[in-house]
Amino acid sequence: MTGNAPELYWDSTYAIVMALIEHYPEKNPESIGLHELMDAIQTLPGFNDDPAIVTEQVLLDILNVWYEETVSL
């Protein structure tokens, strides 16, 4: 990615998934736990949201989209 990373928020599901695929190609959505996923998201360039407001459902939604994107690659 060139230039500034886009700002990412918990509701930026697709953008978060694309950033995860780019920055953590070795990670697999089928084998990552929710806590590890949360940590990975918070370390993404441009992530700028409050970790206290994320819900389990938001993390599960991110995992589902991530899975769908990786099986289509």
C-alpha cells in the first residue's frame, strides 16, 4: 500500500478484511481466535477505533467476510 493507510473503524468490515489479507497473509480466518483477531486488527496501519466498543458479533462478521474473501482467491 502506498501513501497513507485509510482510517479503519470497527464497522469498516471489508476494509479491515482487505488490510488483514495484506498485512497478515500467513494468518488463516479458520484458525484465528477472536482475541487474536482483535489484537491483529488493532495493529493494522490506520486502525483508529476504541477497542472497548467492539462486540463479539462484529468480530464474527469480520471473520466471515475474511473467510469468504480467502476462499474466493
